[in-house]
Amino acid sequence: MKAYTEMTKEELNALHGQLLKEYEGHKAANLSLDMSRGKPGLDQLNLSMGLMDVLNSDSVLKSEEGIDCRNYGELTGIGEAKRLLGEMMEVEPDEIIIYGNSSLNVMFDTVARSYIHGVMGNTPWCKLDSVKFLCPVPGYDRHFAITQAFGIEMINIPMSEIGPDMDMVEQYVNSDPAVKGIWCVPKYSNPQGITYSDETVRRFANLKPAAPDFRIYWDNAYCVHHLYEDDQDYLLEILAECKKAGNPDMVYKFSSTSKISFPGSGIAAIAASKANIKEIAQLLSVQTIGHDKLNQLRHVRYFKNLDGIKKHMMLHAQLIRPKFKTVTDTLERELGGLGIGSWYNPKGGYFVSFDSLDGCAKKIVRLAAEAGVKMTDAGATYPYGKDPRDSNIRIAPTYPSPEELQAAMNVFVTCVKLASVEKLLAE
């Protein structure tokens, strides 16, 4: 079939009639499918059930250093947990603090700490007239929700295939002292699955911020989330690059085991320079006496080391790789060559990013919902929920079963076609 944009009005009208029948057929199926969040499926959760068995009432519940993990203490985490997540995050154990189950919570705390107390002796953000964050788009909706909750102004930075537009980043960061941070998902980005190039990482490390308290919020959530064993993206390590560039304190790096073990019961961490870690720990000591050390011990004894994590992640890949293939194959088979959408084929992460014709994303998501398929809200991948082109839709393939996913994608492509034809007819 030729591209929709090349069709006559008569051809589009005839096609519209066919698509309406197809769409009504989907509605009649009374589906109830949820593709709105990037949650692991049941089969993925089952991979980690061994975690439940590594500790019991007969276990030695002391860390390698002899710390009783049942008791208070060890504010920054037990040594072996720092070593395990340090390996995963490519940092030294003394550059890391182990938290509870959620890296999102760590990021919220980090913004809150800066807002209330300031960063390394600088004025707390709450006392400033203007605080701004740069937001690569499309991006992670929960990042944007954090900054919006504090009334921080968000500035869109377009993404390319090698990362954010660094000319814009440098212009804002190096000239405006109100710019205090930038959100980054540098590996298998949410939602596009893009990994920042070496040049992009080095340009980040060599920024010359106008604000002494500017920080890069480096959310490396998908650092080990590869879809293929023999075809994986590589990301330059940002802390090391910042040290080389003479900017050792400029980055906060976040990660967790949320989609490695159990999302609700993993362990999260922040990595940063020793000076940053010292400051964070001082305020953390007021907030808590320590996080769940038994869970830290459980993770260490189950995974043992980075090789254990990598082997485990290949089991995840075996389960979700076919789901990603279902999404991209369906998009290619049904929409390829029609000129009404584009998408990325990621090598890892948790999402497929789809771009419709301008002005169609909200309508596509609404049509899908009316046919029983819940998608992430159109606009969610932009600050304030406002996609200026109304074109980006985040597809989350992992949670549905393979059969449910195929059914959902059949509905989705019909909705894309229908919304596109109606847009072209209205022009």
C-alpha cells in the first residue's frame, strides 16, 4: 500500500470506512489490556523467587564486617552491598550510598535536599527567585513530576540518536546560573532506548556551569538491561569523565535493582564524588538510622557479584526480547512505508517510543482506551504533560502476556491508521 500522505481524498475516504469497521471489531472484543507502565511481567518476577530462600531463621545474619544486619546502623549500607552495586554502577564502594527499594525516592530526596538545604554551602533553592532544570525530551514522566512538585521551571532539550542536544545544554548550563540540574537516562533512555555517545558524555563532563551547585542527575536505570547477549550498547562512565575534566562533584548517579530482582523490594543507590557522598550522608543521618540491611544481605548472597547480575539479566532478556520483537514487527508490518509513524528499535531498556503524525497522539491513545487498551498518556513524556507536537507515545511491552501484547498491538496500529486518515481528511 502506498503512503497515506500520497492518497487522494477518495482513497482516504474508502480506507476510512474499512478502518472504522476494523476498529469496531476491536471494540466488540471487549479487551481489557494495560500497557501504561513499564512493569515486569509475572514470569520476570518469578525469576527472582530464589531471593526468598537465601535467608532464613538459621542464616548467619552478619555482614562480612561482622555487622548484625537485624539491628540499627550502617547508614550508607553494608560493605558487600556497596561493592555489588558499585560494580554494577562502575564506581568505587566509597563513592556510593545504598538506600531502600526505590531510586525514584533517592532522586526525590536529592532534589528536596538541594531545595531545602542547598548544595555544598550554596543558597538553598527555596530562597532563590528562579530555579530551572533541563529536561531531554521525550523523557521520563516521573522525573518531570519531581521537579514540577517543587515548582522548578522545566526546559525542553530535544533528543537525538546520540543523546540530548548538547549545543543547547552547554548554552543553558554555561550561561544561566538559575539552571541547577538536568535529568538524564543515559543508557537505553526512557522512552526511546537511546544510549548517549562517548562525545555526548565527554561534553557533559566538560560543562562549565554558571551555577556552582549545578548537578547532572544521571539516572542509569537500565545499565544492565540488555535485550541481546551479543549486541549491547556501551556507555562511557560519567564519574570518571567528570574527574578527568576537573568537575568531580558535578554528577549524581542513580541506579537500583528494581527491574532486576523485585521492583517493590529491590535496593537502590546514589553514586557521587566523596565530597558529595559526605554531604549527603550528614543529612541522611537525620532522616534515618539505616536502610534495610537484611534486604541488602539477601541481594548480595543471591547475586554474589556482577557476573551473577549479568547472568540473571540474560534470563530477563530471554523473556522480554520476543515481546519487543512483537511490537517492532507489528509496527513494521502494519505501518511500514505508510508515512504515518516512526519508531526506534532499542537494544535494551523497557520501552519502544512511537511518533505519530503531528496532532495525533492524544487521539490514538483515546481510541485505544475506548477499544480496551490502556496506554501511557500522550504527553507524559514531556514536562507538564505537554508534547508540543502531540506525537510521542510510549509503548511498554513487558507486563502483558505475549498473547495480550499481540492483541494490544493489533488495536494500536488500527488506532494509528484511523487517527492518521482522519487527520489527513481534515486538512
